[in-house]
Amino acid sequence: MMDFRKLHKPFAILLLLFALLAGKAEAQLNKYYFYWAGQNYMRDSKYRDAIETLNILLHADPDAYEAYFLRGVAKYNLDDLHGANHDFTLAITKNPVYTMAYHYRAITRSRLGDYDDALRDFQEAIELRPDMPGSYYSRGVTYLLSQQFEEAIEDFNEFLKFEPKVADAHINKGTAYLYLKDTIQALNCYNTAIETYSIGPDGYIRRGALYMSQEKFDDALADFDKAIELDSLTPIPYFNRAIVFANTRRPVEAIRDFDKVIELDSMLSIALFTRALLRSQIGDYNNALTDYDRVAVLNPNNVLVFYNRAHLNAQLGFYHEAVRDYSQAIELYPDFANAYLSRSSLRYYLGDERGAEQDRTIADQKIAEYRSKLTDSTFSIYADTSRHFNQLLSFDPMYGRSDFANTGSPDQVDITLLPLFRFSLFLRSEEEQPSVSRYENRRVENFIRNTGITELLLTNRETNISNDSLFLYDETAVKHLAANPQDWRTNFQRGITQALIRQYTNSINSYSAAIELEPSNAYLYINRSTTRAEMIDFISSINNSYQKITIDSDPVNRLKNTGTRTYNYDEAIHDLNAAAKLQPEFAHIYYNRANLHCLSGNMPEAYDDYTRAIELFPNFAEAYYNRGLVQIYLKDTRKGCLDISKAGELGIEEAYEVLRRYGGSN
């Protein structure tokens, strides 16, 4: 699989950003400052800071097309491709002759696999600026990725007229020739790339791979040695050299190189699988079994992993484990006749004659069916099966790789909903930074002022007040209630402190007392609702089934509730319904209710409530993020990523982790 960003390397990050300020001398000083600050953040690869700074500028000047462009570049470098595409489109809308916006939107669309639109954008950029070589290079990459190899070669040639010393262009042109099966021209291109930039490993890696495909193993080995000498931290040349060693019957040296590959990239399942094969060949069965175990976790849908491990388990005398592995292989690929035959033999050995006979009968049927298809001119049924089998055999080297923290297992990415909002105690020791996503509501401010609680804050963050201080707050509330039990404010404060020290029943009772005294106050219902939900989550966590919404990294991208039991959020939702009647314009009510709908499995209702929250508060970052997850669950990944992109734009750091996982899907 080609690394698109590497192919676009000469133009991946535009640093000629000061050119955007040409002719801006008349601009206001603060506008110039925000441009300057945003550019500096981007130079330092602080893309999130750049986005926040540019947001402030765009809030003041919605027509600043350069700011949309810069923000698009920042999002692109955060792997937020849908968000980048959106910003480049805004820049073009504001300035229809903005060449670089067309160029970058084309690159972004190409990475999204939208090659037709990308090529149209490149054509627009070239018509606007035919003297700009970068458009030819990047269009060449897009032609290469869309398998239009002759067109790719033409564009790389055009680019090389302007920039003949760019080794990557020669490498990419060589790759296009290689796909056209013109190995002589491909070799010439790789030779030129090495002559042009002899201290770069890429040319040696590509030429070595070509030599290896031609079984010129000595030449290939020399190139991979040179690539490793130039860059000892890239796993590809070690991997390729290991293949050369394996093909020249030097398994110990091959294993040593695979050790290095896995040291550099522990999630590269194909390296683990191949090392397991080699270890089996030299009789290192226990270590081979360990490798298969790791691959089975990383690549649970690969039939050969289980089939080979079954064979190894049988050799080691672990017959029941072998039967389980053959069964798993059959489950993944029900037409796998050899797996039935092997399981049949083991079942005979273990005394399960009936099961053995059944397996033998099925295997014979599968073999007969296969042979009958060989005379079928259409070959359609078997062709479908073979495609499925090829997919089952494939290794995705990125499988299991994720940057999400606290993942339960490599096949499940732990992406949780952002939590509920409530009024809580929070020490604001640092001055808040200006933000376009800051929520301002006069009724909320008046409520906080009316309670007299100086530390009160509407938040979905954990409190930063220590437990000792919380107990002191609670003791103070108890003393005040002893003197005046009918004070709703003190009951409300004790509801907060009791919730923060996880005394949920006492907290709910305190909120109920406050509501009885002040039944028309929507904020009291919100906090009681949140505490009721938190109590359910706490109870479920004791049962080791903490209720949260996660996205399974299986390609179907299903959200799932990880708890084995079902918990009822009806009372918490009922409180939010009451709050909505009292204050229907308060966005956070609908956000919280949407979260509870998610936890209850009611995704369409959750989507509607997040949408309502966003309508009431257009910069509600958390609502965009959670609505994005819901849309991914509902299999509308593109719209989901746009929502999550907006959340990232508004300051949600978790957004970019999700976009790295799902942002490349159309």
C-alpha cells in the first residue's frame, strides 16, 4: 500500500505562508497578528493551536479566505481530511481564483479516494497557474493511485522539466513504469533517483525490491544494506532483506531481520506471521506459537493464522487447541476443505468418530463442488469465493495500530462519548482563554450568581478540588442545613458535594429536596439527572461492565454498548424532559439527553437531540463530537467525520484521534 503523504512529500506542508500576507499592509494590526500567530504555530507543527488562532480571526472576519486555507492545511496535517476539504472549499468560495486552495483540495480529495474531483481541481489549478510545478507532481501521484499510469508518467515528466533534481518524482515515475511492466524504464528511473539523491534510502529500497522480484538477490541485498546504512530506523529495508535471506535459505539471518522489524513496529502482523513460519522451519516451535498467538490478536480475520497455528499445535501435541484453531479457520472460511480434512484426522485421534466422519463428508463435498466449478465457463460462484478467500488471507499492516489510549484489545478502539454536563465545583485558578466556542447564557450566569457558590461551574470535566476539600464543603452544607433545612441553595450544594464523593443516593435525595422547594428551576433537574446516570454507571462498573459507547475497529464501524447487562436511564431522561419544558432554549439539556439515548441504544433519538443542541448553540463542540460518533454508528462515516472535524476545530482534542482512524473513509 502506498504512503500517499510520502508520495506528496515535497508539497505536504506549505511553508511559503508569508506570501499570503502580500498586500495586507492596510489590514488592521490585530488581523495581521492572528495571521502571523497562526503561521508560526504551523511552522512549529502546533496545528491545533493554529486552528484555535485562525478561528478567532474568522470569527472577526468571515471572508478571510487565506485563513480558511491555512486552517485547511492545519486540518490536513492532523489527518482531518473531511474538515480540510470543507475549509479549502470555503476558501475557493470566497476567492474562486485561489490556485493553492484548488491544489490542496485536490490532494485532500485524492487521499479520500475521490480521484475524479481531485483531477478536476488539479486541472483548475494548472489552468490558473501553468507555471506551478507542484500541481503536475501531485496530479501525477493521483494518476498513479487511480492506476492511470501513462498519464502519471506524463505529469512527472512535466514536473521534472521544472525540478529535475527531485528524487521522489523519479521514484514515482519508476513505479508507474513498473506497473506497466516496463522494468527497464523503472530501473532507469530508480538509478536516476539514486544519482540525484544518493543519501536517501527510498531509491535503494525501490530498486532493491525490483531486483528481488527478478531474483537478483545479491543486487537486492546490496541495496537493502545501503538503505539500512542510510536509515536504520525504517522497518521496510529490514523486512525486504529478511525476505531475501529467506529466499536464499538463510533463515537465522531472516529471523534476525524480522526481530528488528518487530522492534521498530510491533504491530506489523505480516512480519510476525512470516517469522512464525521461519521459526517453525528451524524447529523453534514454542516461539513460533507465541508469534501466531500475537498475530491472531492483531489479525483475527486471517484464516491462515489459525490454520497454521492449528498445524503447529497438532505437532506439539496440543490436539484440543488444534481442533479449536481448525474450527476458527472453518468459521472464517466455510469452504476450506483442507481444514475439514485436518480437523477430521484429529477428531478420529481424539475418539470423536462421528465428528470426524461429518468433517470428512463435508470436505469431500467441498472438493467435488470445487472440481465441478472448474468446468463451469462462468466460474462465478467459485470466483466470488476465491475473492473472499484472498481477502481472508490478506494482512493489513496497519491493523491493530491505534493511538487511542486505554484500548481494551487491539481489535476494539476505545472511543467513548464525551461526558454529561452538570453544575459542579471547580477552581478556576487560571484565566480562561478566549474561544469562539465558549458558552454564554445570561440565565445560567444569573443562576450561578444566585446560588452564592463561587466555585460553581457548568462543566463536563472532573472536579479539580481535592477529596479533603470536598468533605469540608460537605460539612459546611450540613451545618447550614441544620440551621435552615428549607434552603434550596444549600440542598443543591450538598447534592453536588455528595455526588462528587460518590454518595449518589444522598446526592439524589438532596437534589429532590431542592426541587421540592424550587420546582420551576430547570438546573436542579439537570443535576439530579446527571447524578442518576452516574450512579447507574458506577453500579455497572462494579459489575465490570462499565456502560460506555465504543466503536469496534471492525470495518463495519459498529458502536456498541460494552456492558453485558442493560441499565435503565428512564428516570434520568424523565428529569431532562422536565428541564426541557422549563427551559427549552438551554442546549445542554438536549446534549445530556442525547448521551442517555446513546447509552440506551436509541441512536436516532440521540442524533435528533444532538442536532437540537447544536441549533441552540452553534459552537457546541461536544455535541458535534458525539453526534459524529452516532453517525459513524449509523454508517454515515463521511458526515460523522465532518461533525468530528468541526469538534476538533472547536477545541476537542480527542477528535483528531478519531479522524486518524475513520477520516480516510468516504
